[in-house]
Amino acid sequence: MAKRSVVLIVMLIALLTAVTVPYVLYSKEPSASTVLPKKRDNMVPCDLSKPFFKLNHPIVLLDDYLYVIPSCAADVNGDGKLDLIVAKQKDYPGECDISILYNHGKGIFEERMVFIAGEMNISSINADDYDRDGDIDILVARDEAMWYHGGRYWVNSTIYLLRNVNNSFEPERIVKFFGIPGGSKNWMHLRLTSADFDNDGDVDFLATGNCGKVLFFRNDGTGNFTYSIIWDYGDLIWGITSADFNNDGWIDYIVARGENIFLKLNDKSELCFNHSAGKKIGSTCVFCDFVIGIFAPSWISSLDYNNDGRMDFILNTWYILSLWMNFNGSFKPFYLGCFPYGIDEPITCGDFDGDTYPDIVLNHAGKLCIYLNNKTFVAITKPHQPINVGVFYKGKLVLVNFGTAIIIGNVTIGAEGLEPLSRVEFYLDGELVKVDDTPPYEWEWKTRYFIPRKHTIDVVAYGLNGEYGGKYSVKVWKIL
């Protein structure tokens, strides 16, 4: 009963308090194409700093664009730096266009608009050399709205290939799906993922969306596609990513549908995938303690976080981000952070600072924020991560994250490695309390405090060769 009372008090305090994290501004004088944020918008909802990623640079687009929708990364101009391709929208719904943000290094990007989509919603962007002519093309999915009985409905969806012809992007329609106003099975809010699924040397892609079906678009080598249905998961798929997750040389995919995450392995057949849902590998709600209302769809992006040759992925469930590490085909989730008002678009992954480790880019209210890989290979998994509760505030569903764990009495502090480790060191308020060289890595915290106190617990990892493997820290309240 006492524990419940303490939790309720902390929840009340959190609901009455707004916590914000300031932007890290550009370290050097920005170019003429760079626009810094207005003072009133000089915030991000969560900086994800420590343990896994650290905020490096915000890329703030022009003030009259309120939304940056999807984005993807590719070296468009061949200078060895990853550029960003983004869709921008002035209002929702409203005029939408696509721009390339050319990466000049050190957080400076130069913008060039390449396509005006009109009053439509761009739901997904991929970039690759689809027609095998040596330059980067852009694959775009967009929704079309119509008025019906006094309401506006997203109904039809179209997939375009923007062919790169001497750095001029010319749209070519691949397919258009028609729907009915309000239909739950409409082909809208499409998500795309591109790869050479059939190992024939050209880039194919998969498409899915609200209808729940996954389509395989096979490339004939010139950027012309034919498609077939792989599987119908039911409805409402917003998250799909592709990579070789089992290291057999063939590209697989992972899809999130509702609370379930499925891994579909490439069976090397003509259609690459058999007619089945695949293997369930986890739940999208793994770090949700309690949510009022409908849980948001999920987005997935693949990356090899620790460069061990096994592809991992990041899951974005609108409010909560998690890193899912690949342990020989079995996936373990680790908590990344929460966004009180949601982050409602896919995550872009890529090496933006040239250290060979993948970084991430998040979209939030017209801002792109680059988070660099911290190379942290350990995590505290006990006690449980900070409590996340969904509540309605000013008409919006808001996630409340309490930021600290509450411990009553003796407790075991547990840590897990994201890769094989030689040892883990435990620190309490900066003082070393235990060295553990055998998993599971644990420390029994038996000190009693009759007056509640806030503490910092750190775990420091060392790899098999003795190299430093990062530090993971948590704040806890200790009672008794």
C-alpha cells in the first residue's frame, strides 16, 4: 500500500510539471541556407542522451513548413557523406514537396527542392539507384484526399519513382490504388522498404499500409516493377524494414502490426517469401506500463548498432523508442527514451559522422535532429525502466515518463550486455561497489536509508579485448 501511495504522488507531480530539453545549437556559423529555430520552438521533446545515442545537431527547416514527414538517407552527390531526402508540408493537409538536404559535414546541410507534390500527404520515401544508371533515384508513396458527405478522407494512394536524369528528378507513376471514403482496408499511409530481395543485382521494394497487406515489387533492372501479395496481416501496418537478419545472404523483412512484431525470412524462392505471417519476435508494447486510449501504430528502422555483423532494429511506437538487439536471430529490446507528445514518423538510420557506427535522425514538428551513436554496449535492466503512463491532457494523448525508478528495501541491480563482455563495473553515486565478470551481471544493494534519497547508479562495460564499452546510468529513489 505504501509503494502504491508513493507512485501516485510521483504521478501527480509529473502531471503538473512540464520538463523540456534545450536544443544544442550549431557549433559553427551556419550557412545562408541554414535557419536556426525560433526561440519559442528552441526545444526537443527528448534528447536520448545516454546511454545509446547523443543529440548532435538539429537541422531546422524553413519556418513556413510545419511538418517534416518521412525522410531517408543516401549519398546523392557521391561525396562520401550521407545526405537526407525529406518531405515537407506547410499544413496538414496542405502543399507538400520533397527536398534534398546535402550534407556538408559538422551538422551543416544545404537544401534543394526537387519535387512539388501538391496538396497530398507523402507517407514514405526511399532512395537508391533503381534504374541502375549510376545515380540516386527517389521512391515516393503519397495519399490523395477527397471530400465525402462534408468530411475529408484519405482514399487513394500512388507510388512514384522520381528518376534522376542529370540531377533533375522526373516523376513516373508505378502504381495507383483506389479506395472508398472511410474504408478501413484502403491502400493509404503506405510504408516502403527497398533492397535487392531476389539477389539479381537491382533494387526491389516492399509496400504495406493501412490495408495490412505486404506487396513485393520486383524490379526488371530498369526501374520497371511488377508486384504480388506476400501476406495479408489484417490491417493497420505502419512499420516495415528490411535487412539480412539471419546472415544467409538474402534480405528479410520485419513488420509491426498492432502489438505484434513479425520477422519474415527470405526463402530464396521466385517470390522470395512464402505465404505466411512469419515468426512473431516481440511486442510493440514491451515498455508501456499503462496507456489510456488506442495504442499508436509502430515504425521500424534497421541498423547494426554495435557493428557486430548482425542487423538490429529500432522500434518507434509514437511515444516510446526501443533498440532491439539481434542475438543470433533472437531479439532483445532495450529502452531508448520517450516523447511526451509522440514522434509520429519513421526513424532514418545511417553513419552521419563517418565513424562507421550508425546514427539516427528523428523528425519532430518540422525539425530533424541527428543523434550520434554513443557506442554503449551495456544496459541496466533491473530495476524496471521508468514508468510510462498515457493520459489525456488538453485534448491530446500525452505520455508521462517519471524519469526515475522507485526502490523500496533491498534490491538487485542487474545489467545486460549488448554483446559479449569481459566485465561490468557497478558504481553508486560515483563510487565503485562491485566488479562482475560473469553474466548475469548483478549487484545486491542492501544499504538502508530511513529518509528517502535520490541516487545515481552507473554500470561501465568492457569488451572481450578489455576496451571500454560505454556507460549506462539511471536515477533512482531509494526508500528504506
